[in-house]
Amino acid sequence: MAANELNDLIPMSEWLPGLKKPLIIGGPCSAESPEQLMQTAKEIKALGQVDIFRAGIWKPRTFPNNFEGVGSIGLEWLREVKKETGMPVATEVGSVKHVFEAIKYGVDLIWIGARTTANPFAMQEIAEALQGVDIPVLVKNPLSPDLELWDGGINRIYAAGIRKLGAIHRGFSTWGKSDLRNTPHWQVPIELKRIHPNLPIIGDPSHICGNRTMIAEIAQRAMDFNLDGLMIESHCNPDAAWSDAKQQVTPARLGEILSGLKMKSESTSDEKFIRTLDELRSQIDMYDDQLLNILEARMKIAEKIGLHKKDNNVSILQSARWSDIINKMIAKGNGKGLSDKFISEIFQSIHEESINHQINVTRDI
Ligand code: PEP
Ligand code: MN
């Protein structure tokens, strides 16, 4: 099956009554008990800023014996939430059984989780179960930054006849330590938007961050990239949450985050110029952040080299190695349209900083 243009999608504003950009989805990572769900839902409803209430009923967990969701009983609690608060409700599906159960209990929107999107067999089965069903479906990106796999999953759901279709950007797994649980690789959702301009993409700062402190910043970044909405995890007592406790915020904090967002303006030609400029500037900010992270990682390695040399009684400065690096980088930089002067200046200062780090780390105090 070749990738489709997806040009007859139904606009997000027509999925459910009252929806507009940005679509805000909020609620706990997991449904835990009728009380936790209703309490959280009432607090979220009171904000007046959330369009759809979310809760995971079936949780795909990395390790066995972790909390794997309350199962179908939670759908009854979700139905109560909907009755009591009037908010539409959403949950994750990962199998044919989940699809049928969610539809049976009147769930208003379903999403497919990152681990499921990565599996074309599961996606095909879910797509077939959705044939003839009129429900909005959001497809999370797969765990790896594989645009084709994401697009392929979206295409399978589209081929089943779903036209209320969107994507969720929740970042990508990475090896090694990082401030964020899942690296955003913003280039990937930006490219998805370029291929499918009318496919709504919702940002999921909770799963990108994995912590509470950076959610506002990442949510703003998603808005700066002109994504179409946000999904943010919120729990009435985040510290006691049974899953993703570290990243869940109270409904009150969710309200602050949403109120603090600076929204980008829509359409007319002048505003279009500003929006494009903002998007490009956000891309520059993203690359600047990446540069800093890379420089930090490079300095850490330099420190390790410093210690290694010290242990072996070797001097810090080894000029042959250094002129090798400069020459190699100038040649490579030329191939990338970067001038000799720029490359030698930038590597000169990187080298100086590395030496300082090596000196500091090996200094006997
Ligand atoms: C979730 O939304 O709670 C979830 C399990 O997300 P993901 O599939 O992005 O890990
Ligand atoms: Mn979660």
C-alpha cells in the first residue's frame, strides 16, 4: 500500500461539537478507581479549558507485573465521567478487543499508543476492526523516529475508512541520559505536516518530558511549531499515581500551563508571514538547544580523556592530534558550505574549552 495524500480528511472542528484549534486533551495517565477518575474529571472540567478527557484503561508496560490498567471496568467509570461532566472521553486501544469494548461503552475518541504504532500487524488488525466505525482516531508516533512507520500506521487507519484522523507527537526513545524522557526530534512531526498538511497533529508534552517541570516549555514549543493541540496528563494526586507519576500535573497546574500558552495567530497574509517566521525561529531554537547538548556531551568526554591521560602520565596537550582534528573538520565543513574561517574559529574555541575542562578535572585540590 503506497502512502496516501489523505486529502479528504474531516477537519478537526467537525469531529465533536465545539472543537477548535488548539484541541486540548487532559486527564490521568491511567484510570485507577472510580473516585480518582471522577475527582480528576471534575477538577479538569472546572478549568473550562479542556475539550476531551483522557484516561488509559489498558496500559502497555515495559515490564511484566507493573500496573497494566484496570481493564474494561474502567470504561464504565469513563461513561460515568461523561454523564456527570458532559466532557467527551478518550482512551488508548492496542488490540481488536480494545476497539470493540471502547466503542461499546461510547468512548468518543481513541488513540493508538507508540508501542502499537510500531507493529504493522497490530495496526492492520485494529484498522480492520475500525472498518465502518465513525470515531476520531489519533495515531501516536512509534517509539523510534521512523516517519515511514508512523505514516504507514496512519495510512492503514485511513484505508479502513476513518476520516476523523490525526496524529500525536510524543517524542522518541533514546539511549543514554537526557533531560527529557523522549527526544522530540521536531523535524519528524514537521515533516509529517509537510506531507499531510490537513492531518491534525497533537503534541504530547507529558510523554516527551517525563517530568513536570518542562511541560509548559515543551507545550509552548509544540504551539510554536503550529501543532493543532495538546494532550497533557493530569491527576488529582499526581504523586500517588499508579503510572507515570513523575510527569502528571494537578488539574490546577494544567490550568496554569494552558493559560500561559502564547498562541500563534491564524491566516491573513501578514500574520502568515509572522507565523512562518515564528516556526523558523523555533527550529533555530531547537538546533541551538541541540548544539548545547552536543557541546556538553563533548566536554564530558574530554574530561574522561583528561583523567585517562593523568592516570597514564600523559600530557594534556597533544598538538598532532589537534591539527588532525582541525584539518579534518575544515575539509568536512567545506563540503557542508561552511567557511574555513568559521570552522577553524569554532573548533579553536571548542578546543580551548576542552583543555580547560581537562585541566579542571585533573587538578589536584
Ligand atoms: C499514554 O498516553 O499514557 C501512553 C501509554 O503513551 P505512549 O503510547 O505515548 O507511551
Ligand atoms: Mn502515560
